[in-house]
Amino acid sequence: MEVKAKSKHLSISPQKLRLVCDQVRGMGVGQARVVLEYMPQKGAELVGKTLASAVANAENNFDLNPDDLVVAQIFADEGPRMRRYKAGARGRYKPRVRRTAHLTVILAEREE
């Protein structure tokens, strides 16, 4: 049984979010929550919220025990980019790119 939760259009670059995802991949849900709570990165809070949503989906929709769940897959994909321009010297323009990310968390039951 797999349970999913997605967060879209997060205002963080996917590269920074993947650094946090790599830390919790394969962990149990309880251990992953503790690790995310003490990480200083901005992405840790975003991953924590999505993980909590996936656990809530497992409890309420599938009647699964959260103690038996592990983070089977977690990945961050690139979302749409916001492109802006700022005036530069001598009539030039300086592009500004604001990246966004889509985060997907998939939980599975622990195999014994």
C-alpha cells in the first residue's frame, strides 16, 4: 500500500529541496520528522509539512498506523519559473529568475 502527498509551486529551487529530500529518503516517519525538525534549511519545513500531509492521508483514508510507515520515495521536480528583468547599466537588462519546485512524498508500509 502506497500513500502519496504532493506540494506544488513551492518558492524554493528544486536543487536546494533535493538536498533535504536526500537526508530523509528511506527513513521511518518518526525518525524523519525528528531529523527535519532540527535541520536549519528552509526546505526542511516544506518537506515536513508535506510529510505530515502524507501521514494524515495514510491514517484517515487508508487506516494505516503511522509507526509502520517509511518514506519509500521522495523527490523534488522543477516547477514553473518566474522570469523578471531589472534595468542594468548603459540601457542593458539583467534577468532575474525565481525558481519553484513540486515536491512528492510517497509512503509505504514497513516490510518485516
